[in-house]
Amino acid sequence: MSTYPNAAATTVSDCADPACTAPLPVLGRDVTVPLVTGGEVTYAALDYAASAPALQRVWDDVAAYAPYYGSVHRGAGYLSQLSTDLFEQSRATVAEFLDCRPSDQVIFTRSTTDSLNLLAAALPAGCQVFVFETEHHASLLPWGDAQVTYLDAPRTPAQAVEILERALAGRDPQGPALVCVTGASNVTGELWPVKELAAAAHAHGARIVLDAAQLAPHHPVSVQELDVDWVAFSGHKLYAPFGSGVLAGRADWLQQAEPYLAGGGASRKVARREDGGVDVEWHTTAARHEAGSPNVIGVYSIASACKALAEAGFEDLVARERHLIAKVRAGLAQVPAVRILSLFGDDAPRVGVISFVVEGWNSSHFAAALSAEYGIGVRDGLFCAHPLVRTLLGSEPQAQGECGAPEAAPGDLSLNAIRVSFGAGTPDEHVDRFVGAVRELVSSGAKWQYRTEDGRCVPAV
């Protein structure tokens, strides 16, 4: 049940030559960090799933524009007019990047979380929401005023569609309903059958929003091909800094809803009434939900990143990422104490996000040692997807123990996880160093002493 034309099982043969595609230049690629054991090493940024480093191309574009920065939409001066054109051209660039329908709106927000909260605020009265328990909290939590049905974690893509169809079968197809689903898991990296889920939703009179925060940086996203109603993503995961996000899709629910924020820019006309109040006529365009002075730099950085990824060619980027995924998974498979977390199995197509546990290790201790002793940045914990990680671990996680002490008895994997993630800017050396560090830590232990500080492990000195 493959949704994406480039999706395939991860094999080394997808990119036999490690240099088949050079990594895209990113900021920080030459930064060195000190090691507690002495000396310095080039930092290996392997936490792309949280925030990817900015593409050098994006930074250069923003630097070139910065002297011309001005207010947008209401300024008469040259710089204001230039900034307004840039802002609206960025909207068109994002619409093209997502292959939106001509009638779709592109709204700029602060992040994926902000985008989904905006959509939640625009739901029609009585709307039912269906969301898998495997979602990131940004998708799980915004629907407070709606009737929410949380769906069990599937173990295959086909089962995901079956679970959704069963849940939708009993509803009134005339009433409003929304399905929210991720494109790629921020915990396992596995691709979800978005096109098939969209077909199931539409067959039962529901709409669907795609959380593409982890998908858009790794794979092309076509609103029309996937037939989703909305898509949301964040700039900071798409190699674009400055805190902007996107909600793109159908305009009707958004036009009928009260503005997400009330203020300048969202209003078309405001007039005093004789009783002392005010009458407001709101915009029906994207401006309705973009009150206040927009983050022009952030918006332009997203558009620049969209252009850079499109010009680099997703086919080559996907092939190289498969090569890196295969390297990491093959390397971890050689360490018996390591267990990789997965919903859909080893052969499931995925992006460069891999979570795992190490038997007998405190996850915070392991991540701290990777950083302090090897200059490798990863993430540990539950990754803002608590229900999913607990399902994958098979039980409620135990409280973190003191650094250096086993958190669980051998064979007991009831702990938090470690996540390594990478993408278009990751060189082979970083994943090679990571695999070697995991192997060395498991076989020889940490070289340094660690202590617990504010619930986290840190080097003792």
C-alpha cells in the first residue's frame, strides 16, 4: 500500500555509492565542540526531527533580503512594497511546493502546532475528530471543543485504513468530521498511507488534515495527489529558521470561522456603532487568520527552503537518505543490546528518523554520553508522542534512575527512548561516528562520570 512514488523498503542498494549525492550545505557544518575527554570534534547534528539546521542557501537568501526589510500590505514606501511582493510571492512558492488546488489558501502561522490549533478553532459546530493515538501531541491535543475519537495504534498500513474505516462507519455522513494523520512518524520515521486514509475519510463524508512536519523535509508532498483537505508543516524542520509554519488547504471552513487572532490585518473594515460598540468586517482571504505584523523573514525563509529542496531534486535526496537509513539500521542491528522501535516492521518505508532503546541503559545517560564524549547530538525521552512511545515500549515508562545506574533490569525495556534523526545536510561521517559510538558505549561503557541535574544526566564536571 505505497502512497509515495519514491517510498520503498530501505536497502543499501538504493544508493550503493555513499557519494551518490553530496549533502546540501547547512549552517553549523563546520562547528566544533569540546569533548569531556579532551580535544574538540566537528559537531554531528543528528536531531533533525526536532529542528533541522538551516540550509546555507536559505541563510544567504535572507541575508540578501534583510537590508530591504519593511512592513507589508499597508506601506506606501518602496521597501514596504518590495516586502509585500516578497511575502505574497512566498505564498505562491509554498502553494507550488505543496501542489495545492487553485482554490486553496496558504496561511502562514508560527509552526505545525499553531497551524493545527488554527484549524481546530475553525471546525464547524458539532464536528467529530478522528486521530490515531500514534500522533505527535500537536495533532493529538488541539481538538478540545470537538468530539474526539482516539484510534488504536495500527501494526500495518493496511490496518490503519481498516481501523479508520470502522471508526467512521457508524457516524452520520451528513455531519462535519475531520481525520488528522501524520505523513511520517516523528518517533519511528515510518511513512503512513495518507492517500488511502484520505480516500477512506472522503468515502464517509469526512475531511482530512495531513501533519507533514516530518514528511515535507524528506519527500515531495502533493495536496492534489494525496487528496488531502489541508496540510500543515513547520519551517524549522524544513531547514528554515525564524519560527514560521504553514496551513494550506480548503478555504470554506477557514472563511466561515472567526479570525484566529483579532486585530489589524485580519479586518477589512471597522466602524463605531451608535450604541458605542464596533462593527467589524473580516477578510475572507488568508489575511483573516494572519492578524498583526507577519514574520516576513520567517515566511521568506520557508519559500527559500521550498525552492532549494525542489531544485536539489527529491529523487536524489530520497536516495541518499535511504543510504544513510540503511547504514544506521544495519549498524544498530549488530549491537544485541539495541532494540529499534517500529510499528510497521523492518521493511516499512521511512524517513531519516529512528528511535531505539539500549538494554540496561538510562536513555538520558546514553544521550549525554553521545554528546559529551563523541560530539553527537541526539534526543531522548518520549518525543512529544507519549502514547505512541509507551505503546512501542509495551508498558508505562519507569522513572529515570540516577545517571550511570541501570534504569531497568536486563530484558526490561520499560524506559524512555533515544532518537537519531538526519536529512539532506547529513554527511556520512556523522552517521558512521554515531554507529561507532553506540557500539563502543554498549561494549565498554561511558568514559566519564555523570550526575543527575534537573532530571537530566550531565557530565559530573
